[in-house]
Amino acid sequence: MIRSEIIKGQKSWVLENKNIKLCLAEQGGQMAPAAFMKDTKRPIEPYYINPWAEEDVDLSDEPDVLVPLRGDFFCMPYRRIFRPYLFGSSCNLSGRYKKVYWYQSH
């Protein structure tokens, strides 16, 4: 089940099952917080969330990616590639840039 909620100041999708909870920010497709073996005495929580996530800080002069800075970027194939790129290719959630807000399709 996927639900949407505000996590540390960012609208995020929350993906959760018995063992894992993963939050994916709409702005930039960054993952965090995440908890593996979440219901144990010592869950594994490998990702960091910036200390200014919920503070009133002016970041207007900084790159947009610093606003929701957290965790890691979610990467997955978003299209079929018939020939490999010469120098490789990287992108976040759907190959767009950090200022693009993602949406959940049904």
C-alpha cells in the first residue's frame, strides 16, 4: 500500500510492509527515512535527513536539490533501452530533474 504524507517537511510517498518502511520525496525522488527490519529492537536506518528539513531557513540562493536533501536518489529503469549509452546515463525517479514534482499514476 502506498500512501502520501508530509515527512520532515516534504510531501512523500510512504511504501511499507512488514519489514520495511521507505519514504520517497516527490521533489527530487530522494529516499529517506527508510527502516529495514523496522519492528526489531535495532532497525537499520541507513539514510540521513538534512538538519534544516523542518527549520525556517532561506535556501533561495542554493541549488533546489538542497531543499529536500535526504537519503539517496531512487533509481529504476523507466524505459526500455535498445542500445547502451556510450558514456552511461543517470537520472532520478523518471529521468527528469530535481525541480520536477512526480505524481502517482494508477
